[in-house]
Amino acid sequence: MTRDALYDVLFEPVKIGPVTARNRFYQVPHCNGMGFNWPQTHAKMRETKAEGGWAVICTEECMIHPTSDYTPEPQARLWDDYDIRCLGLMVEGVHRHGALAGVQLAHNGVGAQNLYTRMPPIGPSHQASVENQPTHTRGMSKTDIREFRRWHRDAALRAKKADADIIYVYAGHDSTLLMHFLSARRNQRSDEYGGSLENRVRLFREVLEETRDAVGDRCAIAIRMAVDELLGPDGITSDGEGREIIEMLAEMPDLWDVNVSSWENDSQTSRFSDEGFQEQYVGFVKSVTTKPVVGVGRFTSPDAMVSQINRGVLDMIGAARPSIADPFLPQKIEQGREDEIRECIGCNTCVSGQLTFTPMRCTQNPTIGEEWRRKWHPEKIAAKGSDDSILIVGAGPAGLEAARALGQRGYPVTLAEAQTEAGGRVTRESQLPGLAAWARVRDWRLGRIQPMANVEFYLDNRLTAADILAMDYRHVILATGARWRDSGVGVTNWQAIPGADQDHMITAEDIFAGSEINGPVVVFDDDNYYMGALLAEQLKLAGHEVTLVTPATQVSSWTEHTLEQHRIQAHVLELGIEVVTSKNITRIGSDSVETACVYTDKAGTLPAATVVLVTSRQPNDELLLELNADADRLADAGIKSVNAIGDCLCPSTIAAAVHDGHRVAREMDAPPANPDMPFRREIISLEDFES
Ligand code: ADP
Ligand code: SF4
């Protein structure tokens, strides 16, 4: 295939100080839940992106000193020379594929809790911890400031020793000491490091000069800076101090990597922002510097990328999430295969890895984080191990991914779906307000399956166990999904809620099927992820009076891990949905529900002509149980294996279903050597132990 000449501009090299990037694709620093805790997992994940064509691959925040300890969140580290080895692993992997390695040196200042090191957190001024901890940050003395400058310089030298090409001076996300000094609300000093903007920028400037002095002969020096905090006059703004700071330091770095702060604002989900949403804030930067500018905006469309370059908004297309969803995005554009890009859906499941202190996972890319552990490659997969035919029942995320990956391996595959449309839950859920991009989970897989001659796909085919036994397949994979419980059983209620068997009690499936709804509506959310609030929103937009009741203390409380909770709660309140938190529903009456405070049991009543229960899901495992009930019958039908995957095995996230579909495809005729431990573990070598 040949590339459209329109995209040639994306493959021009870019000079960044003493180094040159081979094209304009730049993987900006991003958290991954691996960091120093899982260094080989981390290194292989980054290396795979270099292989996929990204010209620059950066680390996440790389801690420069034990006074910046983010435990339990996994991050990169360069506390001392011992850490060089870990970072070196990643740099070596990135270099193997001709990319540049960037290291985002960071000191978390006010944001570091130092839970492991037990050293006092430091910041520009004495203040409370920003991390909701019963601790405070100590205001730095002049000696502390000198020490900090030395730590940063030493860490830069270590990064150079690890053979890094680009070294960051980082003032972003309201999570770093340098940004805390810039910020008038955090920096209350009265000496030459506080007060006027010139004074607040002083430390940033000093560190920048010293980093260049230490490593600038061979390494490029990048600044990462949040130009707007989206706080209006209370914070840094792109038409105020954000712009002034960039004007003051315009030609000092070799590259500007600009974004908005905090992380919640920078990594907004597709529910709340569109591709390229940061342009309105960072668009001015190129007009005040001649240095290359990198920015992000969940870019997955090559046309949008070209537009950023041609309109002079950015010089390099920065990406975190798009590079996670498709590590081979640049190569696909380069080879004229842009239709094959596995586009990020903007769900922030990847972020939830970091925030639950575990290696990240991705809804679109089941191989992320598995490159080292299971040797899964995002593009390559072993050829089939036999000519066995495979029937997959259910074309939701799990079934579609299994069919796609088994098809790629070359197996003869038949995929049967009961509905007239593919996609299962993503097709339904993508119709909810703000979730349209989630349909990409379905569409990318359908697009890959379509040209495969060895994959047959039948819609409108609900299969029974008798149908399956009468067919002629060697392996059966059941991907029949799950359904919302209609009893109210969930996290809080382990028994059915009395009254849940009445006609005016409905579930998400009833709403998707177009059930008639009368107001007032009570939505009971005991699931705590996105569904409860989204159904409430949909019903409110349809004109109903809606009350959202949850036993949790916040709306959609788990979405703290996807950086959305604050926005969701604000949105729900702004829509005029009544929010009742910390309340269980104990009984459903004919036109009301009885509630109880989860702390005091204090009873209450709410009017309800319709009650929507969003409590928990149960697997559609009837086929599984029926088929597995009689081994002889299976043998007579020539069926060698029956596997359940995704929600029909265990209801979970879409990412989990996709991962399970991918796993079952990889393991066909190639089961793990040790099924009890189906992946490699990262174990510290014995020589690292000291008595
Ligand atoms: P997952 O997330 O695990 O992929 P989904 O619920 O999204 O689960 O998808 C399951 C799919 O299986 C749905 O599209 C559903 O219509 C389909 N399905 C369920 N039972 C059958 C059946 N007996 N025959 C064919 N398709 C089925
Ligand atoms: Fe994009 Fe979601 Fe994957 Fe993150 S998890 S990279 S937001 S698709």
C-alpha cells in the first residue's frame, strides 16, 4: 500500500537541539502503573511503541530524589546510580528501533506523600498536603532549594548515563515542585523565589540552565509545562501567566511540550472532550518560540494531525492514549494502512491501572502490558496450530476479539450473533450520552474481520445447545455476555430488594429495549461505575424527573480511577438530577421507594413511578452449563473444548472481555506451559538481596 502524499508531512524529521527525531510522532510521558515496580514489563511496552514507528518515547514521571516518593503509585526513578540499570533497559529497547528516549525528571513537591521514605514532603511554602493525607509540606529554605537544584542536576547526569536523548524539566499537572513554585496560590514566599512572576520563575530558569549545563552537550532539553490550569483567574491561564512564562523562557529549551493541568483536565475522556480539544489553550505557543512544540489531544485521525502541523499549531503530534491503544499507529499511516488504526476510545481504563497501582490495561489494545509478561505483540500472532474449526457464540467485545485474533491465526472460524447488529454491550452503551466513541471497539474488529475469508459471521442467529451439538465444530467459544440483575442484588444488598418483582422496576436492558417509562424515576446505582449516572442522564434528557440514589458517598465513585468522578457529579447536578448519596433502597413500593442511611439506618421515602436497578450483572452462562452437563454428548458431537470468555464467564469491564477474547485465541493449540502461572513474573534476582 502507498501512503497518501497528504500525510508525508508527518514523516519529516524534526531537529530537537543536538538530536533528531525521525518523524513527528511523539509519545509524551505517560503513567502506566509499571514504573520501577515492573521494569521489564515497562521497558518492553515502551520498546514496542518504538517498533511501531514513534520517533520519541518518553518515560512517565521519573522521581529524582527520595523526598519525592509517590508510593504506592508505580513511577520511574533515578534516586541513585542503582536505578540507572532499570531506566537503561527501556532506553536500550527504544534505541533498538531507532527512536529517541526521553526522561521526564520530576520532583512531586507538595504532591509527594513520601509514604515509603518517610521524609518530610517539601514545597515552596508550609502548607497542607494536597493528597488528602494527615500530613503537611515543609516550606523549603534556601539551602533546600540549593539541594533540590543539585538533585535535579545529578538525576539529569544519571539519565544521560542511561543513554537518554531528551531530558525534561517538568512543570506540569500541578504535580511537580517546579510548577508549585510557579503557582501564585502555592508559592507564598517573600524572598527572591516568590511574589512577582519573575521571582516565581527563578527556580525553573535556574534548573533549566543547570540541566543544559550538565547534559546539554549530547541531550536535548525539553520543558513540559501546563499553560492553563482551567481554574480561571485562580490559576495559570493561557492568556495570562501561562503565556508570560513561555515568553520569558521561549528560546531556552530545545523543545516545548505543552498541555493543560491537572491530569483530569489533560486526559479528559471522550465523554467530556473531542479530539484536539487542547488547541484552544496551547495554540499560541508556536507564535512565541522558534523551538519545536509538542501537544496532545487524543489524536487518532491522520487528517487532524496534518491539520495541526499545516496550520502551525504543533510541530510534533504528542500522544499518550493513542499510542497505548495502537503502538503501531505511525507505521500504519506511513504504510497507507490508516484504516487499520486501532483508535483510542477515550475511556481512561488505562489510567485506572496507575490509580489502582497496577500495570495498565486498555480497552482497545489487549496486548498492552503483556508484551514482556506473555510475549504478546500487538500486531503479530502465531499461525494456527491445527486445522480445527471453531464456533464462537456471541459478537460482543469478547467474541469479536476472539474471532479477529483466531482469524488472524488462520483458523476456520464461525461467529454467530443473536442480534441483528454486532457489538453486544458496546453497541448498546455507545448510544448513551457521550459514549459514541466506544463503538470503535466494535468497528475496528468488524473492519479487521470483514476481509478474512476464513471467518464467517452470521447475525440474527441465536444458538441453542442443541444447535451447537448438531453442528460440526471442534472447539466452541461462548461469549454470550451478561445481563443486569433485576433483583437489586449487588454490592450493598446480598438478597433481593423486597418489591423488586413489580412491573415498574426495570434494568438497563429494558431501557435499551425502549421500555415505556413513567416519572418520577428513581435510578438506584449500587454498581458505582458509569452506567447508573448515564442512565439517569439519558432519562433526564428525555424529560423525566430523575433521582439518583447510591449507597456510595459520591456519584459514580469508581470513576475516580478514570479521572471523571468530579466532572460526572458536576454534570449530573447541572442537569438537575436529584442526587441522594449514602442511602440504600430497602423496599420498592407501588409508587415509592423506601431508603435507609448506610451509616445510621435512618429511613426515608422517595416517590417513584419507575425504578431502575443498576446493581450488578449475572453471566449468561446457560449455554455453558447445558453443554458442559454431558461430556459424552460433546465427544459424540466431535467437540474437543468448550470455553466461556468475557462477561459470560465473569462480568467485568469491556477491557477485560477484549483481553479474554484475545487470550483464548492465543492459547488455542498453545496452552500455557503452566496453567497455574500463565505468565512470566518479575522477580528481583537473588543477587539483589542483602542481609
Ligand atoms: P462481552 O462483553 O463478554 O463480549 P456482551 O454482552 O457485550 O459480552 O456480548 C455478548 C453477545 O452475545 C451479545 O451480542 C448477545 O446478543 C450474544 N448472545 C448471547 N447469547 C447468544 C446465543 N445463544 N447465540 C448467539 N448470540 C448470543
Ligand atoms: Fe484509550 Fe481507553 Fe485504551 Fe486508554 S484504555 S488508551 S482511553 S482506549
